[in-house]
Amino acid sequence: MLGYAILAWSYWYAFDMQSNQRWLAWLLAIFYAVTDEIHQSYVPGRTSSMWDVLIFDNLGALISLWVANKTLNKKRSDQPAPNRYYY
């Protein structure tokens, strides 16, 4: 879970943490998880499971993006509004 949490956050960070790009970051992390499970099916001694992707990898990515979004929104709301009038 932690690995996919970091991966999803990294993708979103690469997209300048724009709110409309959060779902793309999640989708890329899940796509990578699916390809990793396919790869594991070819490695002797390893098994692949779509439950791994649907539960653990998905939750790791979603939780990290949710926490990062909440933290970012809190930081933005704590900043004073810009002064539009210059004297």
C-alpha cells in the first residue's frame, strides 16, 4: 500500500498538484499496479492477484491522494487573501 501511495502522490506532484489532475494520477498508479500483477504472473514463485490491485494498491493510492488534497486545501485556506488594491 505504501509503495502505491507514494507512486500516486508522485504522479500528482508531477502534475503540479492540480485538483483536476488528481484522478489521472490515481489512474496511472492503478495502471502500473495492473501491469505489475501481469509481470508477477510470469515470475516463477510469484502469483498475481487482481484483489491485490483492487484492495491494497487502490486503497494506498486513494488514501495518499485524499490526505494530500486535504493538506493542500488546508494550507491554501490558511493563507491570507491577496491584497488586490495597491496604494
